[in-house]
Amino acid sequence: MEISVSYLKSLYSKEKTIMNIEKTTADYIHVDLMDGGFVPEKNFEINSTIKLLKKHELPLDIHLIVFDPLIYINDLATLEPEYITFHIEATKDIVKTIESIRRNNIKVGISIKPETNIMEIMPYLSLIDLVLIMSVEPGKGGQEFIPSSVNRLLILKKFRESNNLHYKISIDGGINNKTILKVKDNIDIAVAGSYICLSNNYQERINNLKSLNNID
Ligand code: DX5
Ligand code: ZN
């Protein structure tokens, strides 16, 4: 299991938090970008986001919590992220959005909110590299894990096996040393924000998540 660290909620500035994450064995920096439309929160402007992340060393796992994800893709591609993930609820141009990300040689993810029927994502699973299951309502860090997310992970894992597909399964929201135990067998990537960034020892928290993953 890989760990993707979200810096949305932190004790420090974005800059310092990102520097701290870069010093750990995290696998990705999870970048939550919100437009104040798809969710009420707004936390980015494209040029300052590019400036903030330009010198990153860890791979970027970008989570677009925005309407019209297409309009941001070419600019974000300049950061050479590993993944760009957009919400299935955010656009009618799903295939066009997938193609635009691919054209930039970036892996494609689709995210789904807790209330959206999981069947909506099924037609696209053969076209993408990552599914990001939201286990909280998108918008804020530090919310409580929604237990019904576990069943969604199982559905995705079974579908992947029976159709010989290769997308990774990621979970985002409310992950900590307890909730990781509920999801660890069915995910490839755990996104964790406040559990790591509200502590003053990021590496220890990452080790906790990774070692709990190894207990059978
Ligand atoms: C929520 C974001 C998450 C969030 C996770 O909209 O997508 O990535 O930062 O934070 P925690 O781990 O605190 O729930
Ligand atoms: Zn996120």
C-alpha cells in the first residue's frame, strides 16, 4: 500500500508542510484543488498553485474538486504530476477529460462522492488508472470516515479481478491508524491528511499507517 499525503489541513503553512512531506517516505503529495463551485471551499488560483508545487520532488497526486476539470489540465500538466483525478459528478465530458489528461502523458483518475451511485463509474473503469473513493464529503480535511465506503472498495476490487483490469484503488477522507484497518486489504493507495499533517512527526504517522497495513 502506498501513502499519499494531503496538506489541506496542517499546523504549518502550505510551503512548510510540503517541505516536511518531501522529507518523509510518503509515496505522493496529494494536492486538493477546490474551485468554490463544486464545493463551497475555494483554495487555489492556478498560477500560485504552479509556483507552490514547481519544485516538488515526490510525485504529485492531483485531486481536482472542481467543475469543468478540462480547463485546468494543460496548466497543471506543466507540473508533470503522476495522476490527475477529477470527479465523475463534475463534468459531462468524461471521455474528453480522460483523453485530455492522457494526451499530456499523465495517469488518469476518477473520484466519486460518498452519495453517488458506484455504478456510475463502471463504464469508465477500463479507460483509467485510478479510482479515488471519497470516504468523506469532499471539501474539508479532518472529517470522520464514512463506514459504507468499505463496501464500495470491495465492489471495485471484485470488478477489477473479474474483468482483468489494472486501475489502482485509492481512498480519501478520515484515514487514521484505526480506519486504515478497515480498508487496508482492498486499497492500493491511502490518502491521509490531518492524521499526518496535524502531528509534529509526519514520518512516525506514515510508519504507523504502513506498519498497520502489514499486520495480518
Ligand atoms: C477532502 C480532501 C481530502 C482531505 C483528507 O476534500 O479530498 O484529501 O484533505 O483529509 P483527512 O485525511 O484529514 O480526512
Ligand atoms: Zn483529496
